[in-house]
Amino acid sequence: MSRIDYSVWDHIEVSDDEDDTHPNIDTPSLFRWRHQARVERMDEFQKKGDELNKGLSDCRRKLTDVQKKVQELKISADCAPELSKVQSEEKKLKKEERDWEKKVDEFNREEKKMPWNVDTLSKEGFSKSIVNAKPDASEETEEEKEQKHKTFVEKYEKQIKHFGMLRRWDDSQKYLSDNPHLVCEETANYLVIMCIDLEVEEKRALMEQVAHQTIVMQFILELAKSLKMDPRGCFRQFFAKIKTADQQYQDAFNDELESFKERVKGRAKIRIEKAMKEYEEEERQKRLGPGGLDPVDVYESLPLEMQKCFDDKDIQLLQDVISKMDPTEAKIHMKRCIDSGLWVPNSKTDDGDEKDEEATYEEVKQEQEEPKKE
């Protein structure tokens, strides 16, 4: 099974170490403290962004009003002093607008570099910054990751599917307690593929159920990352938190779930379109005539009168139509019909050699003239 191209899991780094926090520190409390501090920083950052956007909006509104006034004064007579004053104000506001735009651009660049977490998973603009990131000396190659994923799925596919179908928080927690080896990136990757497969099969209800479990695994992995813990050692903390979650945490989970389902639908649509194109190409190859032309394409390029002949399978009508056409044009159409298999001329040679377009055209004319001689 090929490794999926899904950016969320490309950013998740799971540690194989045990909990490295101090033994006297209550880990759930530590997470709450870190989470609260992160939320406060995010709120302050967002407030700054709102103020910058408001400043830019107000500046542009004032500039619009001043520009409108400038146009009015240009039309009026004897308003030169006032016009000069307003134009000076317009110039000042344009400079302020550029300054505001520069600040907003800097804010947006800073926002894109912010690390994402369980509170920002569902928000656009947050992505993991890799500036000055040091490569892990023990980082697996793509081939190793693919083989690891394949081996894991072959061994635990049935268990992963069972987890994907669970609905209740308590059932999920118990199943992971009984099968802690499932708490890993390989499970999350397989669940994503499973969701896309179900969407392709138009099993929407099942897809949405498995999508829910996919986000459960994603949040557990992200929690493990934030706590620098093995995910097998902190999944209970996730369930304890989600079952008593405040509205903000619950909203973050639900928003990410909805966003994920939309991504699944998009991936499924692309897969279906690709499969349809491949199928259509296979069918086109099967249709190709002896001369390598597609009969559908050739048929659509024929004059309507000739199309009707093939629709009605009326050879006499075809002969009549050809007799009225320009000989050169008729030869071209008949040659294309033969190359595509739309017209199969009666072979009158024993050696099996293909007849050229001139002979074919003459044959059709001859068949059309023979009844007249009788």
C-alpha cells in the first residue's frame, strides 16, 4: 500500500521515548497550563491582527471619501485653495494606506510561521514552520516508512477497521487500552485511506464515522507531541479531556472533523475523475479501427447526412450522399471511416492486401451505380 500524501500526518512527529516530564509534575495539569498560555498568546496575536485590519479598513474608507471629494471639487469652479488642501490630505492617506498594508503583510507572514496545535488544526493560515529545523539523524526514509506502514497494516488491519467503526468515547478508550499498539501514525494513515475508499464507494455514513475516529487518533498524536510523550501513554488523557471539554476544545475538534470530511470528499472526487478518465481511455483504445482512428471521433466529424446513413445503417443512402459530394471530400471521409472501422469494405482481392482510399471510394460509387444498370 502506497504512503498517503496527507499533509496533517506529515507534520506529526511521534516520540518513542517515555514521558520525560518531571515525576513530581501532574502531567494533565501541565498540559492545561501550557494550553491556557498558548490560548492567551493566540488571543493576543489575533487581537493584534484584528486591530491592523481595522486600521487598514478605516484608512481606506477615509481615502475613498477624500478621493470622492477631490473629484467633486475639480468639477466646481473657484475651489482651487480647498482642492489643494484636499489633494494634500489624499496624498497623506495614500501613504498611510501603504504603511497599513505593509504591517498587515508582515502580520500574515508571521501568522503562517506559527506552529499549529490542537487549537489551531482547523484554522487556515496556521502551518508548522520548518525554518532552521535540524534534520533528525535517525529519520526514516520514504521507503522505510512505506514498508513500515505496509507491515503494520498487514498485521493489524482487522483491529484498525474495528476501531474505525466505534462510536462511543468509552468504547474507543477501552479498545485502545486493550490494543495500545494501535495508537500510532500508521493507524491514522490507514484510517484516512479507509475514509477515502468509503467515500468513493458512496458509503457516506460509514465514511463520516471513520472520519470521527481518524480525528480522535490525530488529536491523540498531537497531544503526545505537545507533551513530548509516547502516544500510547497519553491517549487516556485525551479521552478525559474531550469528555469534559470546554466549548473551545470541543469546537476545535468538530471544526477539524468537518474540515477533514471535506478534504476526504475532495480526494475521493479526484480519484473518481482519474478512474473515469482511465476507463474512457481504455474504452477508446478498444474502439480504435484498423487505421488507428476512434470511430466516435470520426462519426462526430462527418457531415450530418453521412451520420444519418450510419444511424440508419442505410448503405443505399450512403451511396446517394457520396455521389452528391465533392469527390475529394468524399474520399477523405470514406478513408477516415475505414480507418476507424465505421465502414468495412467488401474485400475483392485474394491476397488480403488493404485497398487504398481511391479503390474504396470507387467501390462505393460502383455499388451505387450497379442498380441503375440493371
